[in-house]
Amino acid sequence: MRVIAKRSLVEYGRSHADAAAPLMEWYGNMRKCSAEHMGELRQTFGSADSVDDCNEFVCFNIKGNNYRLISAVHFNTQTSYIHEVLTHAEYTKKYVKRRN
């Protein structure tokens, strides 16, 4: 799968050094992934989960759930657009409130 905005992962890793290697590991695994739907994506990334009811964004746990990577995954074009990387606390504050 093609991953758009690797630079955002690198930049986040600069400000969160403990996340740098796990983010690059995710990037490498995502580049190798050829999932055609969410079920197949979960075979590679067990923690992959939809952020919203529309399945617009997918959330990936990074570094043992310390960080959350939010990406728009387009299975039809085999492209993943990185939306943002957040700490677990930032993710909870921003996205969990929306669900409730």
C-alpha cells in the first residue's frame, strides 16, 4: 500500500523520540500490506479500528497503545493518507468525546 506523508511520521518521531522506531515499523508494514478491506487490514494490524461510523479514518495503536496513528485508508486505490499521530491521551480527548 502506498503511504502518503511519511514526512509527518518522521517529524512526529523527532518530537517524540520513543515513537520514532515504532512509527517507522508501522510504515514498513503498511507499505507491504495489500489489504482489500478492513478485515484483511486487521490480519496485519490487529489493533486497526474505525475512528468513526463512516469508516473514513482508521486508528492504529503504536508502541503498545502509547500513541495512535489516524489514517484515511483507501482500499480501492491501495493508498493510506496519514491524518495525524496523537498520544493516547490526546486521542481520547479528541475522538472518544465525539463517540459519546
